[in-house]
Amino acid sequence: MGSHTITSRTPGVFYHRPSPDADPYVTEGASVSEGDTVGLVEVMKTFHEVKADAAGTVSKFLVENEDEVTIGQDLVELET
Amino acid sequence: MSLRSVLVANRGEIALRVVRACRELGIRSVAVYSDADASAAHVRHADDAVHIGKSSASKSYLNADAVLEAARSAGVDAVHPGYGFLSERPSFAAAVEEAGLTFVGPPSSVIATMGDKAAARAVARSADVPVVPGSDEVSSADYAVAAAEEVGYPVLVKASAGGGGRGIRPAASAGELRTVVVEAQREASSAFGSDKVYLERALQGPRHVEVQVLADTHGSVVHCFERECSLQRRRQKILEEAPAPGLSSELRSALCDAAVRLSSQVGYVGAGTVEFLVEGEEFFFIEMNTRIQVEHPVTEWITGLDLVAEQLRIAGGEPLSVAQDDIVRRGASIEFRVNAEDPDQDFLPSPGEVTGLELPGGPGVRVDTALMAGDVVPPFYDSLVAKLAVWAPTREQALARGRRALAEYRVEGLPTTIGLHRRLLDEPAVVDGTYDITTLETWLAGPS
């Protein structure tokens, strides 16, 4: 068992869910495949999906919903 | 009772534009700012500034309560909303009114009416202003075919509950329409929870032409001629000009008269823009923007008016500074929107630090920007960072001046749309002024 961290490709605002009323993309403990969407980053009024770049189990969110994030910032920790 | 102090409820170049107008009129300006904008130009140049929240727009410039609290604490007598953010929210304008302050714009009821598509079309019809031909809701294929005879082919079948370009299907003939209506109803039902659809004439490459109006509280309504804004990508304007090239004088008069009629009909107050689609010698009202527009500088260049100063005078209860006959057009103006986006990467937003900056200057050149060298363009707001607007006696000279100014313009550290504008000014359709609302997207999708 190793761990892997998904980072943000752009600066902006991080969201756990596709829209305010929707369910979160993933929750802690969920298993994800490579390419699965795990969050959303809003940059300059456009939205970019955060994709898992490895398969594994979501062990921890490293940012809260609506947190401001920088480019390269750690977002989600996976157990691989 | 002219205004003494104004809260500028915006950021970036438009906040700075309003601060500048206030300074020239002897009005005290109070800026608002988020964490990310603590040292921004609009804050530095205003007389006072109030911090309203964290960096994300929803926690600062879109937070109506925080903005209102800033207005109260700063003791201003008016609020200028700029464009975007809270500028076209009737509830915000109403809250400003209820707080006993002046909203620099039309009454909240007018914002509400013109912000409702059906209500705005009804206003246009009652003012004898043409709208894009359309039908009421159609309930069956037979009814749709009958309605399409009135509307004229090709038609678009649109979901009543749709929006943002979703739920729209074209049909070129009665036979096609019969199939499309059934499909559209089924799709609308599953996508929007309502199977209501209606028909609208499908225009074939119209131009987007808009008319600037000014209306005071004493019943005067004037137009300040038109702007051509057809060069758009995903409904976002990128380059605008005035006057609109290729517009006959009859059509120009008809458009401007229609804009004044519509504004009078709805009881408009302030600066506003009536937007039309123009196809051949026909024109159709699409919507009214009840605020100052990004592209207002091209109108200021050709008329010599200061539209933001007029807004502030009107809000202070003063009559318009000009009568219709005093407003004359002179020369040609073109505006280039400089966005922090990478045209070579599908216009990917490109926030970041501006490491070097050289602005164009000289005759007939105006740059509206709040961006200075060393500033960081934050990722939280619109990508527009500057507007370059040029003026010259003729359109041909304005194009040459635009090329010259764009060649001087240098932004280092992040990609912008400056290079795109340089290329656009070599495009025959732009040089000839024959472009329409499909031109830019077709050109971007093409080879080269």
C-alpha cells in the first residue's frame, strides 16, 4: 500500500461537488479509478474537473469545499 | 441634489473607470475589495476603501450583504454597480433603494422586467420594436407546423425551460419539424422536467448591433448611436467598434429610434444598452443590458460624451447634459479586449504575475486597465484585464492605429489575447467590416 496525492493544475476555488445542490463527486473511503472526477476548480469563471491520475481509495481531502487553491496544491490523498 | 459620495461595488478596470469619473466630478469615491485585491489600483486611487471578504467572488463582490454593509459604514449616498457581479440583480438594486441609498442605474423594477426574457419581449412588442419571430408554446406537431408558417423557416425548436444554448434543435421544413418537435418535447421533458417547447426563426449569420441610450429622471431619453459587437466566441465579445460598418443610414435611424422607444416604454433611467440582431435590412430586439457596458469607450470616442459621468449626474437627479441633437458622431473607434487567456490553448484562463508591461500610447489611443507591472492577475474573477480603444477620423485609419497600438502593447508573464487581435486585423472580413456573429468561431476552428 502506498499513497498518492492529486494536485491542482490551475489556481482557483476548489469544489467537492458539481453544483451547490448536487452530491459530492467522491467521499472519503470511496474507491476511484484513474480518470474519475474527484472535484472541480473554478478559475476565472470557468470550471475544470479534477481527475484522479491514479487508482486507489480516497483517504483524505486536503482542502475544504470552496477553499482557494494555488497551482500544484495538494487536493486529495489516495491510498494506492 | 447631486451625489456627494459613491460606493464603487466592483473591481478591476471598471471600478477604476468609475473612481476616475467621481474624482473629475468632485464626488468622494469608496472602493470595496477582497483579500486578493488589497493593493489593487481601484483601491489605491479611490478616496476610501472597505474590505468586504475573502478572495472568491461569492464571498466578496457577489456578497450583497457585505457590499451593503460597506455602503452603510462608509456613509455614501449612492452605489455604482459597474458591470457583471451584482449590477443586474433586481434584489440588490431593491436592497440599495430600501437602505435609502441611490442605485446608479434604473429602478429595480425595470431591471427585473428587462431581465425576464418574456417580459422584455412584451415591452418590445408594446413599443412597436420587432423581436425575433417566434411562436407561443406548441403542444403538437400539427400546431407546430401551423405556427411555423407564421414564424418562417428555418426555425429553432427551443425548450421553454432551457437556457444557455441547451435544448435547441433546428428544423428547415415542415416534414423535418414534425419529427423534431416530438424529439424536442421528449428531450425537454427528461432534461428540464417540462415538455413545453416553442419555435423561433433561425437567423443565418446575423450581426450583433447594440444601441447606447441615456435616460434621466426628467423624462428625457436619447441614443448615442450604435456599436457593432459581432466578433464573439461562445457569446463573449472580443472586439467592438462604432459606428457599425455597412449599416445603411435608414437602418441606423430605425435601430436608434427603436432603442429610444423601448427605453421610454419601460421607464428607463440611466445608461443602458439595447441589443439587436441585424440580418439584411431587418432587425430584432434580443435583450437590454441595464448597466454600463464593457465596450462603452468606443461610444465615448465617437460622441465625445463621458457615459459614466452621465450615469452619476442622472443618479443625482440632474438632467442629461445633452439633447439628442447635440449628440453627433465623429470618426471611427475600435476596442480590443485584452483577456488573460491563451488563444493557442482553447482560451484557457491564464492568471498569474505580470512580470513586464508596456502600454501603447500616442494619438487616438486609450487604455482602460487596472493592471500594473508586478501585479498578480487573480484566478477568482473575469479574465478581462484591459481594454484598448483607438479612434481615428476614418475606419481605415482606426484599423491602422489599432495595428500600431497592438504592436506597441507588451504583456509579459502570462498569455493574453493581444496576439489574437493582431491576427484579426489582417482578416479580410474584419478589414472589410463584413463579419457576422459566426465569423470568429469559424475562423478559430479553421486551418492556419
